[in-house]
Amino acid sequence: MRLPFNEAKAAQAAGLLLQMRGGRMKYLKLIKLLYIADREALRQWGRPVTTDRYVSMKEGPVVSNVYNLIVSEPSPREQSIWHQHIRTVSNWDVELVGDTPKDELSDAEETLLGDVFKTHGHKNRWELVDETHKFPEWKNPGTSSLPITYREILKAVNKSEEEVSADIAELKSIIAAQRVFQPA
């Protein structure tokens, strides 16, 4: 069970973090900040900001779809929403390409992203790797990757079993509603 990935919303969240950093940062740092933001959103509201899929990798937990967008070459014929606003540049950096809209993000989500940046934005990528290695939901996958579920994150942020069950039920309701209202 997972929410459908909303690439536009993930790009807007990443764009906001990049703006706060002056328009450019190491992509490892960006995916760590996005993961931390989603983890905090799950703790506070029972739902993530980016709607990404989470995996444990050697360098800790990551937002998987965003990672794939960063490391993949954009198609010359069909540019994704991500690549319209963010590009991968030399030395493992990503940078903004113009202004990123914010219409997918709520005011609360923008505030949360700002709080995450205020708390963690001054740290370098390796400090964030060390920090996220301490998250209980991260398991060392060796040279592969392992999925991280919403349930694992919700338990790791000290939610009770009742709260976890309620949050999972709410996420299932959101997924079901999105399927009903999804254009054919």
C-alpha cells in the first residue's frame, strides 16, 4: 500500500528546499531533507508531503522516485515535470531551473519544509547520512535496497499501535479516493 507518486508535488517540495539553499545543493543532501520532511509529516499528520516510495540504501533511507529522477537522463522528447524545474549538474549537485510553482503544497507543508531546512539545512550530506542511519526504520541493505513501509516509519516516530492503525486506515482511504477520481 502506497500513495501514487505525485511528481509535481515532489518537484515543488524539492524546489522550495533548493530555493532556501540558494538554488543548488548536493543531491544526496536534497533526498535526505525530503525524506526527513516526509518522516516528520507522517509523524505530525499521518501522511507524507512528497508521496514518494521509501527505501533503505547504503547511504540510509531515501525517497526512491526522486532519487531515480535525479540520476536518470531526461528524455529529449518528453521532459518530466521534475526536469522542467530541477536539473542534475556536475559534482553530484542539483539546481533549480527558474521558479518552481508551489500550488501543490499546502501552507502547512511549506512551513514544515522550512522547519526541516532550519533544523537540518546547515548540515552537510555526510552528517545527514550519519543521522538517518540512526533512524530505526533504516536497515542496512548491503549493495541492494530494501523497502521502507509507512507502518515502519510511523512506529519509528513513536506512534502507538492505535495511531499507526488509524493513520494507515486514513492513507488507504486517500488511495481509494484517488483511484475513484483518477481520470481514465
